[in-house]
Amino acid sequence: MDDQTRDGLLAKLADAKKRRAQVHGKLERHAARIEQVREALGNPYFYTGRSADDPESKAHFTGYRSHEPALQLIRDWQDVSRQVVAIRNRLRDAGIDTD
């Protein structure tokens, strides 16, 4: 592997690791405000056997929209994590240690 290719991969690795950390931070912030998300997007859970006036009854079930923001963040984290692994593997195969 020539120096230019190595340097390019190292730069891509640094960028991917930075993006992974950013997505991780977004996931943590999202988790910290999950109640506000559910207030805005609805209650994704219900429990059978509860009266219709109970906020966790099936009558108040609003669907799974409140899961969508976290699911997208998880997908983003998975994508960037795969990129980190792929870049590390290319560098490792070329005999460059990235740890």
C-alpha cells in the first residue's frame, strides 16, 4: 500500500470514528428525552386488561412512530460502525496497526 492510500484510509478512519461518536451521542441524548419523544409522537406500548381511561391501555395506543427516530439512529450507528471495521480491516491487511 502506498503512502497516499494509507493516509487516505487513516483519514477516512478518523472521520468514521468521529461520526460514530456523534451518532452515539445522539442516541444518548435521545434516550435521555424519551418521555418527550413519546409525548410528541405517541405511546408505543399498551397493556391488555386495563380500562380504556388508563393511559397505557389499548385505547391510547398510537402506533410505533416514537420508535422511528431511535431506529434511524441505530441504523446510522450500525452503518458507520461497519465502515470503521472495513477500513480497519483494509489497513490491517496492509500490515498497519490502528489500535
